[in-house]
Amino acid sequence: MFLTSEVHRGVKLKTLDMSPAEDQAGEAGMEEAKAVVGAGAGEGGKGTWRHAAFHVATTIATPAAYAPLPFALASLGWPLGVCSLVIGTLVAWCSSLVIASLWQWNGEKHTSYRLLAKSIFGPWAYWYVSFFQQVASVGNNIAIQIAAGSSLKAVYKHYYAGGEGGTMKLQHFILVFGAFELFLSQLPDIHSLRWVNATCTASTIGFAGTAIGVTLYDGYQVDRKEVGYGVQGSTATKIFRAFNALGTIAFSFGDAMLPEIQSTVREPVRRNMYTGTSAAYMLIVMSYWTLSFSGYRAFGSGVQPYILSSLTVPTWAIIMANLFAVIQITGCFQIYCRPTYAHFEELLQGRKNTTRYKAWLWRFMYTSAYMGVITLVSAAMPFFGDFVSICGAVGFTPLDFVLPALAFLKVGTLPQNLGTRCALKTLASTVAVLFSVVGPLACIGAIRAIALDVRTYKFFHDM
């Protein structure tokens, strides 16, 4: 959990200069600042840069994030698709470094994204980040739970009568995955997940290598004359699919949890976080770009929203890729459910005479309620690609692209050289404006896609 009943010794609280009205509006944020998750801040953090890399890679480089990228490229075409992917990678990496650099920008150690935003922009930013972080977290977990259930069912279909049938539906596997995540949700904080996420990072490499290998293999097996790369559909369809694809790319770089992860890192915090983040992005570039280009090249405009659904042979490799995907998604889900758990924990801070047993019971109750809601929505509307896009548009775009650029403009350290200073300000302003436009457009495309899917499929459809 991000919050605990004790204040860590390494955390120094500093009263912000604000009016009484602002102080009252930000009271909840100050209450949170009085308690920090066990894995701490600064001196309290225990993680190395490797642990930070595990957490960042698990959060971003999930199969649910880059498995839809070939489909996103197919919706944009080669020129626009490649440009969007490259720009998204560079902006996301730079934004992550900006957030890492501002973790202690004013002498305070900001242990959550909400507190960091509040310290820079004021109380309104606390609620701004709280809202979009919850949208990103919940939307991400719905999408990846659908992906996990789909992968588990793919393995089941192979071993049940050669894939010819079976009594278990997609919803059963979504339920099984939800039950396992409920078990892992009893772990107290992000640092306690470090070895889970180390395993997930290894699974990320395994998934990427296997999926890329099978994609290249299948690409040589199909008749190349039947593979086309033109964007399909009417003009309106092409436009909305392009909007949807931009949301998918934004989702693939989603990481609205950097300050929370940075709170688990030991001194020197910034240097360890820079190294860990850059190491994670090296893995992301190698896996994202290779799978995106090879998947689109292999299947063209006919590629499926979840790349594993397009693969056919060899079967054993496809099964292995699906298993790697499920393992990796397990850790990613846990990191993204923590902001929601933190809100429940805040409510328990004021309760007196809470024994260890009562605290565990309350934790089990709110984690069960959260998992129940996520599992129900995932099972009822298993439209993986649509949830990926809308989550990227509404949740991750404001937090991972817009807000870091604005924060850099306001409190970032700029060079003394006038020309370089103007160039950086122009670049940051361009990023903020561009992605402020991309977010709503991608949201429109995603909502349209969900509306079309609801017409086509019934609730609890077995994909």
C-alpha cells in the first residue's frame, strides 16, 4: 500500500503557501502526505535501480500494451504509424525522466503523483491527477484482464480436443485470473512485489522474443500476394480508426505510477531512477518496435487487435507466448490496482483501535470489492482493443504526456543558453498542445468502436 499509519523518518513535510480556501481544498492531500507507503521515500526506500527497472518495465512493457501495436500501425499505415510510434516512444521516455527529476524539486519528497502535481500546480492538480490516475488504473486493469483471459483460453483450446471445443468460456478464465489477483492483492506494497515483477520482466522478454519469432515465421508462411497494407474502410472509418490507433499507442506507454515507484528506490534516488527508467525503455524499444513492424509486415491490414490471435504455427510457440503474457500481466495488474487501494487505506487511517486482524479483514473486503467490479466488467464487455484505446486516451495521455510537459515548463531546470532555453520551451509547449488534442480525438475513436462492438456482440460474449 502507498499509505501506512506511520510517518517515515526520511519524509520531511513542508507547509505550502496557500490561502485558507486552498488549504481546505487540499486538506486530503496534506493528510496523505502524513503517511507514506512502506518502501518508502529517500532514506526509507530499499530498491535498487534494477528493482526500479523491473517495476517500470512491468508497468509499461506488458503484452497487453504492445500486442495491439501492429493493429494500430495497420489503422494508420506505414508512414504515419511509424512516425506516431517513434514520437510516442521519445516523448514518453523524456516525460518519465522529467517526472523522475521533479520528485524532490522543492525540498520535499513527493511519494505519489498526486502530491507531486499538487506541489507544482496547487490543490486542483491533486484532484486532476487523482481522477485520471483512477481512470488509467481501472481501464488498464480491465484491458489486461481481458488479455489474460484470452491467453488462458487459447492455451485451453489447444489442449482440449485439439482446439475443437470445450465447456469453459472466456468468462471462466477471466474469473480464474481475478481470483489469483485477489490473492496477490494481499501483499502490502509495491516493494513487496519486486520479485514478482522481476519474474514478469523476464516474461516480457520471453513474450517479446517468442511473439516476434512466431510472427516472422508466420509471415513467411502466408501468401505474400494476399497481404495488403492499405488502410481499410470508408473515409469516416479510416479517420475514426486512426483516432483509435492513437489511443492505443498512448496506452502502450502508459505509466501513471512513476513517483510511487520512485518512492521504493534508495539513495541516490534520482540517479537510480534515471538508470532504471532508461534500462526499461531499452527493453521497450527493442520489443515494441520489432513486434509492431514485424506484425504489420507479416499480416498487413488483416492483423488482429491482439497479435497472438493472428498467429497459427508453430502451436507450441504460440502457447508459450500466451503463458508468458499471463505471467507478465499478473504483475502489471498489481501495480495499477495500488492507487485505488490507497484511497481505501486513507479511509482506514482515522479508525481507532484497529487490530492487525481487523486491518487484514478490511483489506480483504475492499480488495475483493475492487476485483469483483473489474472482473464483472471484463467478463461482460470483453472488447480488448477498445478498452486499450479509451484507457490510453482518457487516462494515460493527460498524465504521461500533457502534465509532464506543463510541469517542465513551470519548474523544470532550463539551461542558461537563450537559444537552447527557447527551443526546450517550444518543444515542451508543442508536446502539451499536441497531446491535448490527441487525447480527445482518440477518446472519440474508442467510444465509437465500443458502440459498434456493443451492436455486434452480446454482453458476456465468448470471444
